[in-house]
Amino acid sequence: MLGKLICGVGAVCLLLAGCGVQGDEYQARRIPAEKSVIYLYRPFKVLGTSAAPMVTCGHESIEMEPGGYYSFEQETGPVTCTAAGAEYKFDARPGERFFIREDVDTVTQGGATHFKLMRADIAEDEIKDCRRQGIKQ
């Protein structure tokens, strides 16, 4: 009985170890005075979906994976983030940073994508567990 329990726990650990993005840990970027920095992130959820809808935010597009984040510089002005029918709009201001959290419901909840502008203190706590993806060469 104990052997089956250990094997079961080991299998779960192996399964979870393969989840999420394998990039660099979160590091805050320098914010240029004339632009803003946008952080798009998707916290990993053990019972979440692995679907990775294409996200377009401002002038950037990426398939955001669970446990991933992506950051980029944005000109000031209106910014629209879209994915799988979801849309979120905000105004980017020079010298500021914006954290946009993406949540993708599980298939049992319709598989819908949602965006939310997060406060920096909350977002930095959540994003520290995410890994950078979509690094341009």
C-alpha cells in the first residue's frame, strides 16, 4: 500500500514538473521616460487549462502559456489586448508600467479568456512565479 502511494505521489510530481514555461525568472525592466512597459502574464494553475490562445496586446502577439510572462515597451496612448474573443483597453502613459493578467478558464467553464489590469504590488507577487517566454533573437 505504501509503495503504491509513493508511486502515485512520484507520478504527480513528474506530471507537474513538466508544466509551465521554462524561461528566465521575472526581472523588472527599466522604464524609458517616453514609453511605458507592459507586462502580460498568466499565472500557472494546477487545475487550469493548458490552452494557449494567441494574445495580441498593443503591437505584440504571443501564445501565452500557463506560468509565462512577456514584457515589452509600448508607445503612449490607447492599448488594446485581445485573445479568443476577449478584449481589454487601457491608456499607456509615459514612464509607467502596466501589468495585464490573463486568465483562461478550464474547458468545463467554457475556455474563455479574461484580462485584468493589476496593481503593481499584487502583480509582482504573482509574476515572480512566472517564467519569461517569447524571447526575441
